[in-house]
Amino acid sequence: MVVTRWLKPRSSSRDRHLAATVRVLLLKHPNLGVVEPSVESKAGVVLLRGQVPTLRQKLLATMAAASVRGVAGVFNELEVCNTEES
């Protein structure tokens, strides 16, 4: 599912649980460096915000979130912030 617009959610308990589950997954994933992830959910569509060091990790975060049972779609606004200087 491709999501092109995010509306401020009116959270149900299911959406709050789904957002919490995705947030914990992002924090515990061994290959992700998500900094202070923010996860919101509305009708099963999750919104990801925060920072990751690489584009690969941004894509991995999308796939990880989409793998959670109950997630109908992922809107990824994670910022790629490469902190390494050239």
C-alpha cells in the first residue's frame, strides 16, 4: 500500500498498541540505528519519524514495520542523517 498523505490520527487502543509494537521493534532491531523513533498509527497505517544514518536503514525500517501483524501500510518520514564527515 502506498500512502501519500498523513492525517493526524485519532488513536484507537488497537492503533496505540500497533504503534508501540512497531516502535519497540525499531529500537531492538540489530541492524537499525533509528534515533528517537516516533511511530503513530491510524487504521493500521503507521507513520515513522526520526533519524537513521543510511538510506538502507530507512528502507529496512519500512520493511520491519510492514512485517508487524496488523500493519496495513507504512508512511516513512525517517530522515537520513549521515553523521560521518568526508
